[in-house]
Amino acid sequence: MGFPGNTAVQRVASAIYEQGGVVSAVCHGPAALVDVKLSNGDYLVAGKRLAAFTNSEERAVGLHTTVPFLLADKLSSRGAHHQAAPDWTAKVVVDGRLVTGQNPQSAAGVGEAVRDLMLSPR
């Protein structure tokens, strides 16, 4: 389930974001972002709209008793505004320089959104 608790990932994601870069993740990937804090002490995801694997998708694949936390719930506890589409449909959310996708069906859309942000003048 991503890299929750990985200090190297937290450090890199925070540095990229604070230096004006794009941070993105798909499906369970946002688990790597749950503990990322910015230099002001705020969670990177706090106040941001995002998408990630939903609790119902977790239950549908039988992982809800295996994973250390339900991703949508954990992100919400960090102040994120989780936005979900119906299970197994693509959902991409762009909030500034944070780009997230709900499930594997969202991967292409996340890639396109990251490309578009990186090619846009700042």
C-alpha cells in the first residue's frame, strides 16, 4: 500500500511540492502522501481535493482487513477532501500541483494531467 511512513518519500514529495513541482499518485499511491508534511507543519493533503482508492473498492477486493488503514478515511483524517466516482470508474482530481487518481482506470488521465501541468507556463 504505497509508502506510508517512509521518511525518504515524505522528504522528496515535500521538497518537490514546495519547490513548485507536481506531486501525483494513483490508486493506493496516495498512501505515500498521508504523512507528508510541508515546512510549515501542515499536511500536504490538508485542504486539498483528491482522489484515491475508495473504502468500497477496498472492500470489493477484500483488502479492507489486510491494509493498515482505509486510504480514503486516512486522507480525510489529514484534512483532504476525498472525491470519489462510482467504483472502478476513472476519477482524476487536479488541485493546484497535486494530481491524484482513484484506481487503475484513472492512470492514463493522471498522466495526461501531469503532462499538461508540466507543459503549462507558470
